[in-house]
Amino acid sequence: MASLFDPIQLGDIALENRVAMAPLTRNRSPKAVPNNLNVVYYEQRATAGLIITEGTPVTQQGQGYADVPGLYLPQAIEGWKKVTDAVHQRGGKIITQMWHVGRISHTSLQPNDGAPVAPSALPANGKTYIINPDGSGAFVETSEPRALELSEIAGIVDDFRKGARAAIDAGFDGVEIHGANGYLIDQFLKTGANQRTDEYGGSIENRARLLLEIVEAVAGEIGGGRTGLRLSPVTPANNITEEDPQPLFDYVAGELGKRDLAFIHVIEGATGGPRDFTQGGKPFDYHAMKAAYRAAGGKGAWMVNNGYDGESAKAAIESGYADVVAFGRSFIANPDLVERLKTGATLNAPEVATFYGGGAKGYTDYPTLEAVAAE
Ligand SMILES: C=C(C(=O)O)c1ccccc1
């Protein structure tokens, strides 16, 4: 029976333990370039079995929030090299989450102040975070999106392929494709945001087409053994809705099972909220989704996330349901989370007020057990 602290092979990536750091947006990389403070933050958390970086847009069009790091500027790749070197020197493993926000953006963040793009011209009626000309930060309404032309879609698929190559050039051990939380790929998957009438809309097969094309392009570029994918079947994040998630995600899981991937990362319930959240009026069966993946030949690790603590994480691994458990807020506040879970030590409480934006406070100043003992 496996334990949360046993090593595991995630495709081509060997992990020391099964505790992953979930992707966490922190808005601390001005001009989309990773900086030395980011290096310290990730290095501090290198004892994670796997670090998944914050969402990292593959293009400026894919950027939806101020001060998030990208994969599309040469100086950003140089910045990421410092991060990956530091984590590797501590013996850690790190991948980046490749992101396209779709409609969750604002004209001020878009190329030529243009409209954000989406499967259909349906606004998210949500909020995003921008930096005003005077340097002050502000949450604003997301801008009205425009529907992507059919002729534009191949270019977005290629942007993910190029992003994956850039990630490997920056020293990452692999990538996670961000297919969750109401961003572009999730917008195409779900009926609440996708009302296209071409081959990317309507049927489940058509709505899953973009996701599968991106998976194939990325795995084709860097190898499936260094490619993972994050999905969120029922989340309401960014006002995304789906009228019948089970058949959609059983189909997606079955199609992914036919492709070589290192892992599938599933957010259970509402992101950062209730695990029993549902859409379409009935409970979602995550075990059925995993069974569809394995039945189709899927050999990638099964990573789970959302509201896990030490005990429920250990149970999920020891039962054989999950192979890896990803922790978000706990890693914000506990750089040495693995040690704390192993020893049953009390966890630092995360300070929500400093989650997004700012500097070292609430980012690199959380104490480790070692630091407290040395006081
Ligand atoms: C990348 C995010 C996600 O996946 O939900 C995100 C973005 C902004 C704030 C919190 C989370």
C-alpha cells in the first residue's frame, strides 16, 4: 500500500513524495517576468514532491491578470531559468502551468487593447485584477469577449506547443496544461461559454476538440511523459457552467486515456470551496471519471486537489484512489509542508489579505519549523 511520502514516477518525472504544490496565482511578477523574489518563494518550497507553478500565460492574449509571469518573453524565460535552477539545486522538481485565460481578461491587458477572446461572445460577468497607469492595483469587470474565428484556433494550439518548448528551455521538468477553472480550454468544454456551431461547438466531441488538439501538440513537442493536464468538472470558478458534466468528462477522460500523459490533475468540487459542489443537478462521480481514463489505457498518475488535509490526503493515497495530492493554500503558508504533514506539526494559517500582489509579506516570510526552533 502506497503512502503519501513514498516516491512516485510521474511519466518521465521522478518525485521524492506524493505531495504536490498546486498552481497558485500570486501577482508578484511585474511585466510578466519572474524575479528574484519569485526565486526565493519557489526555492523555499522545493521539498514538495512536485511544484506546479502559478498559471503562466503562453501569450499576451492569454494573460488575464496583472503581474503574472509569462512564457512568451525572452526575459521571462531567463527569469524562469533562475527559478528552476534554484529548485533543482534543492533537489526539487518543478513544472509550469501553461495558461490561456480566454474571456477572463481586460482590454488593458490585451494586445492593442483589444477584446479578450473566447469560444463565443458571452461575457463572464466576473472580475480581474489590473494595474492602473498610476501603479495602483484594482479589481475590474472582465471585458466583453469576441468569438474566436475558426481560422485563429490552430494558432492558439501552436502557442501552447511553443510555450511547452519554451518551458523545457527554461529548465522545467515538464508542463501542466491549464484546462480548468473557467479559462479558455474550460470555456470551450462547457455549454455555458461555448455556443459555437462549427466543429468546436455543440456536441461533446466538438467541445473537447480544442483540449485534445492542445494535448497532442504539447505532448508531440516535449513528450507525453512531461505533459500533464488540470481539469475541474464542476467548478463554478469564473462563472463557468456546464449542464451535464458527467458524460462530458467521462468522454474527455476516455480520450485522454488513449494518449501518453504523465498525469491528470482533477479539482474536486468548487475550486477553493465545497468539495460536494455540483453542476447539472446531480453529484459528480470522480471515481467513474478515473475508471474511464484507466479503461481507455490511461497510465498517467491521478492527482487530486481541493480541500485535502493530511489525513484525507493519506487516505486518498492509501486507498489507491489517488497517486498524488496537490495542496494550495497550505503551501502558501507552509514552505515545509511535507515535513509538517509527516510529523503532524501544526500548520501556519495563510493570510488571505496577502494572497495577491505585494512583496515579501505573506509570500516569502512564512516561518519554517526549523526557523521557529532556532528562535
Ligand atoms: C490561475 C487561477 C486559477 O486557476 O484559478 C487563478 C487566477 C487568479 C486568482 C486565483 C486563481
